[in-house]
Amino acid sequence: MASLIAALFAATAVAQQIGTNTPEVHPSLPSQRCTHARGCTTVNTSVVLDSQYRWLHNAKGYDNCQVNGGWNSTLCPDGVTCAKNCAVEGVDYSGYGIKVNGTAITMNLFLNNAGVTTLASPRAYLLANETQYDMFKLLNKEITYDIDVSQVPCGINGALYLSEMLADGGYNAATNPAGAAYGTGYCDAQCPKTPFVFTNGTTEANLANYGNCCSEMDLWEANSAATQLTPHPCKYNTSQPYLCTGTECGSSGICDQPGCEFNPFRQGHPNFYGPGANKTINTNKPFTVVTQFVTSDGTAGGALSEIRRFYKQGGKVYANPKSKIAGLAAYNSISDKYCADQKAVFGDSDNTFKNEGGMMQFSSAMARGMVLVFSIWDDATSGMVWLDSVEPPTANASTPGAVRGPCSTTSGDAATLQQKYPNAQVTWSNIKTGDIGSTF
């Protein structure tokens, strides 16, 4: 199926030429690489806004190539003509809700201009240089960052995650000269079908409704009330994102869309994380998050066997709390056994994590390398109840696993969030990767 789709796309490739109206200047966001032997050294990384947020217009003028969710039929009567006609522009990052200061990046969900509040919901990636994403290979390593979620209320998700995108964003001199420098090539385990995703010089989703699938590691999905850590393996073994169609793109398709999460609240610890001095991790204040990817043989060439989480606040280090759910062992990390047991106890009808290859499959994606993604968003469809409330909203709160956090089932209403929290924002800083135990 993948080869058939590739052949179809080859005939309808849509380029992203480079616009000349707004220069693209990537905000510098230095990160660090750490070892036990040499300590931490600074790397000159930067950030780039996703291409889907940019103006795509005719290369020789100002007409939009995208109109009402589709293609401008004059500029884009077919893929080849569109490739010649359309260009993607540079951006002013502050105008998209992104501010970078030293080693810190702040993302605002909304923009406030002249008394008018509009949705920004930006997504950006970490660049290694001007043309390549920084590829994270974290087997037998850890990633650490500081975070401030004090202004991320219920119903909003400040998310930091890894996606197995192509390092060059699908750069192609003929069909996609923009590439990673302009944030192209997005994919994730939900197999997005938006017509504005490009990979390897091809248009995805478009009229044929193709999806763009790749393994995803949700390092951090959270607001000030709830948090979870979730791997999502995809069952393919190619060096580029998988282009899906039909049921392949759905919840029982090529990727584990639900994932196997660890949420302290859902595991019986309502007082571990949240706003206030009575919480172990007080989200009114910044704190440090550490995620470790432990291999079976303790080497970077070994297979992923366990994902561990630690927090640091006020000079103290805290491991994930151990599960207190009846029927579950005292797990505080993610493994194949934890995922199988959790799915059984919480009544999930299908262990898609196992079906899509579990830790072994996810290990392969991590070995190939993944791109670091920053985002902040609200969920107009579900109100983010899967993260911080009761899922499904009609479930009995006594049902094991139904309660994910302390928020109400209506707290994620998009219109209410915009009205009540126009300054909602998340800040990440001091991003480090390295040997286990070397970054904090």
C-alpha cells in the first residue's frame, strides 16, 4: 500500500518554493549535551515554526495557494503547476505566539492585539542547523528540561514531544526547497490528514485524504492540574513517515493512537501534581522534568525496556509515584508489562500498544532518531478530558482509570478558555540530553 501511495504522490508532488516577502530568521535556543566524563556542553540549536502556520502564496505575487481549506484552482489546477507557482514565507515569530529568551522558549495559546484575542496555538521544532532538525537518539539516555505551567489551566495542553520526522523535513531541490528551514514534514501517531502537510516533496491528505504517520513520544502533555507521559509506536520499518489510507489511518491502523500513558492522578495520586503547597510537585512554581529511556543491556545499542520519569523541585528529586490502583503492581515507569496490565485493569478492549509492536517497535524509531516538537493547544473536540478530567465524560468516577485529573468535564470549552485565559502560556528552558544521571 505504501509503495502505491508513493507512486500516486510522485505524479502530484507539490513544492514549497521559498518566498521573498519576509526573511526567515530562526530564534536561537541553545541546548546542552551531557556526559558523565565531560559534563555538559552547549549546542547552538534554534527553533523553526511549522510550515502549516505560514503564508503559502503564488511565488510571483500575493494570492493565496490555499483557499477555504483547499487549493486555489487557478494556481493549483494540478500538482505540477502548483509546484511551480507556490511559495512558503518566513515569519515574525512573536506574531505567532513564540518568544525565545536565552535558553527559554515561551508559547502563548492566544494572541492579544488591540483588545482582540485570537487563537495562535503554535507548533515549532528544534533545529540542529539552518537546514536540519536536531535528531534525538535517546536510547540509554535521558532528556531534561525546566518547565513553568503555572499559566496553563484545565483544558489546555502545553506539549513537548518527539516525532519521527525526516531530518531535512523532506527537502528536495526540485519539489521542496523549503525543507526543515521552513518547518516542513510534520507527522505523528495520529496520522494527520490536513492538506497542508508536506513530506519528501509530496502533498499529504489533499483531496485523497491520505494521512502521514510516524512514531511519537509524548514527553510532556500537561497543564497545571494533570500530566502524562506516553509512547505511541507505529508498526512500520521504513526510514521515512508512512503514508496511510483508509483504516490504516484510524485507531486500529498503523499506529498506536491511544498510547500507553503514565498519569500520576490516574494511578491513584491526586496530590502528587498540581497547584498549591499541598502537592508534591507544586505547579504554581517552575520545576525540572527528567525522562530516561532504559535499555535491556544498558547500552545505546540495546532495546528499549523501560521509560522512567523524575521531577526536581526545591532541591529535591521525586520519582513518579507508584501505582495504587487495585489489580496493578506498584508500577512507576512504563514497560511492556505495565502497559498490558494497565490496559487490562482499566478495561481497554484492545492493547494497541502491544499490537503495534510495543517497546521493541518504539525502540527502532528511537534508534533512527526523532525531532523535538514544542506546542500549546486546546481540544475543541473533547475538551482535553482525556488528560485532566473524566474520560469518557459520562463514565462513573469509581470506574478504574476513568478519572484522569481534577478538572471538570466542561473546563476545556474552547470559547470559555479564550475568554477566561487570554494569556495562557507555557515555558520550557534549559533543555539537556545525555547519559542517564548526567543532566540533573
